[in-house]
Amino acid sequence: MRGIIKTILGCLFLSLGFSGLTGTTAFAAAERIDNARITFSYDQAPKAGEAPGTVAAATTSKEFTVESAKYANDTDRWTLGDRPEVTVILNAADGYRFYYTSSSHFKLSGCGAEFRKAKVLDGGNSLRLEVYLKRVEGRPDQAQSLEWDGSYAMWDEIDGVKHYEVRLYRNKTLVTTVTTSNTVYDFRSDITRGGDYTFRVRGIARYDGKVGSWSDYSDESTFSNYEAENYGKGSWIQNQRGWWYRYHNGDYPVSCWKNIDGAWYYFNNSGYMLTGWQKIGGKWYYLETNGVMLTGWRFINGNWYYLEPSGAMATGWKNIGGPWYYLGPSGAMLTGWQYIGSRWYFLDSSGAMLTGWQSINGNWYYLDGSGAMLTGWQQINGRWYYFDGSGAMLTGWHYINGRWYCFDGNGAMYANQRTPDGYFVDGSGVWRQ
């Protein structure tokens, strides 16, 4: 068997003219840049409300130089929680070329830099690197323009805020504290006694949960005992057009969310309760046949969806209880191989994104820490592996970029030794006569 393999390899070497194995091509002459060490700095750290400044990237490597570094964010001022993105162009020095594009080949420091992606340009002479820097930190601004509209408390939106805490006071005594993602809240059900009502607001940051300072008190909204005792009471009424909710004074909710007995409902511009999928304020919600807004994981019409605590349907990447999931543009949870943002990911039958070594449909793949499938040469735990264009790990002999390499049954490249079939490979894994 060993003689047969040698004969086959010998014939193949002759058919290739053997030039690919002797290192005489220009492609092989340039040395691959194995690690790119880059340090980032900026004139001043990005700050909410301020214009982007300048960012710089530098290296002490003699294998390449930094041509440019600039912010890629499409913004004229930073918002609390923004994630600065930087595009860097690197040029290889004479005798070197870029080849690797996985995160393990880039050592980044300064400004909280994190690898995003890389792309080899001009046959390896240049490389475009994209990185994230530390998010814009700080505390939310103080809420402004607090005012009453009947039982509705309203205020201006605060940039970078995920939700708001609102405190209701009667005669300067705290009545209740509520949380909302909107800039309006109906305190109808909390106004149960006569008095002078005021409220205060503070924002909770979207990115890191930092809380802002409490606003000043709003102006007073005064209710008599009779008004307060009857203001929040109402009853459900059904007619030929549907269900609606009528308050004691004859008013009814219109074009708004309403919390009734602990559940949320939405009423259209005619005052009727909605059901099913509804797009409200640019976001999708699902309301049961009884009108109650759903939250959490829900199986609807054959697909799984995740509805935020606010009820809004989630899309895109979402970390839920630890695992990452991808919810398509329609909100439906995806499974299996998915091509997202120019990278391949694998989501198991539960929808959870996988990372690390994975055996899928009879092949081994390696998914990096972000879940992205790797291809080409990769160094993992000190051993070299090669993944073809489909991401499948190779084993045995393979002809790669004009060189013969041999990989063991676990995919690790043989180096500086004889392979099981008797051929010698050098320290870089290349077969040598």
C-alpha cells in the first residue's frame, strides 16, 4: 500500500511540473504575517453628545505598516452606549504578505479594542481591519419638559436610554414607582384619592444599565376626591365592531396601550381592542385573541418568536438566558447553517448559536468565539488546521496553495517529522523530498 501511495504522489508531482513544491513561485516567496499587533489611541475618549474626534492605530512590527485609521460610524455626535467602529488599512512590507483573517492572528490593545473582521486586499499586499472600541460610557441626562395631560405623565426622550423609572407623588408623598420604555405613562389606575399629584423621571442606560439622576418634580395636577375615586374605573363593552373599554366618566382609551388588571392591551384610533400581530410605533407586538399582549418565547403559526419584556418582537442577534439566538427579519427564530453579515453560523435545533469544535453532518468545523465559521489555515490551541471553503476540517494529504501538507485523523497538521506513510514534512508542514 505504501508503494502504491508513493507511485500516485509521484505521478501527481510530475503532472504539476513539481514547481509548486519547490518554493519557486512568487506567491510562496513572501512570508506570511502570522500575528498583527496594533495599538489604538484617540485624542479624547468618545463622550455622549460630542462629535467624533480622531483615532490612531500604530504598530512596532517590521512586517507591515499602518496606512490609516478612522471612525466608520455614521454619526455627527456620540450617543450614550454607542459602539465606536474603526476601519484600519495595513500595508505589508517587502517580502511579507497578509493571509490570515481570523481573530486569533490579531493582537489588539488600547481603547478597549475588539476584533470585528478582516479582509485581505491586493493579493495579500494590504489588509482592511475592522475593530470595535469601548462603548461610549456615562450616565443618562436628566429628563426635561415634564408635563401632565389628564392622567398621562409625559416627558422628552433621553438619548441612549433603554427604559425609564417614573415616581408618582400625592401631596409630595410617594404613591408608586413604575418602569416604562415609553416617554408617556398613564397613572389613571394609581390616582385613587384626591390631592395634588406630581411625578419625577430618571433614565436607565441601554448599554450598561447605569441610572441617571432624578428629574425635578413636574407641575401639580389636582384631582378632587370624587374625580380620583372614579377616574380609573371602567368596564369592557362589546359591540358588532369589537371590544372597547369605557371609563366611569364615559371616556375610553384611543390609540394607546392600556394596563387593565395587570395585563396590557392596545386600542386603535376608534377605541377598539386589537388582536394578533400589530405594528405599533415601528415595532411588532402579538396580542392574544383576548387582547392580552404576550412576552417571552412564543410559538406562533409554526415558528418561535421572542417578545421583549416590553412586548416588542426581537430581531437579529439576541442573548437570552446566556445563549445567543438569531431572529430573522420576520422575527422567526432560525436554526441550522445561516449566512449572516458575510459570515456563516450554526444554530442548533433549539436556536442556540454554537461555538468551538462542532461535528455537523459528518464533518468537523470550528466556530470562533463570536460563532463565525472559520476557513483556511487556523492555529487552535497551538496546532495548525486547515478548513476548506465550506468550513469542513481536512484530514490526510492535501495540496494547498502550491504545497503538499498532511493532517492527522484529528485534523492537526504534521510538522517537522515523518508522516505515517513515510514522507518528511518540515517545520511549516510542507512535504520535502
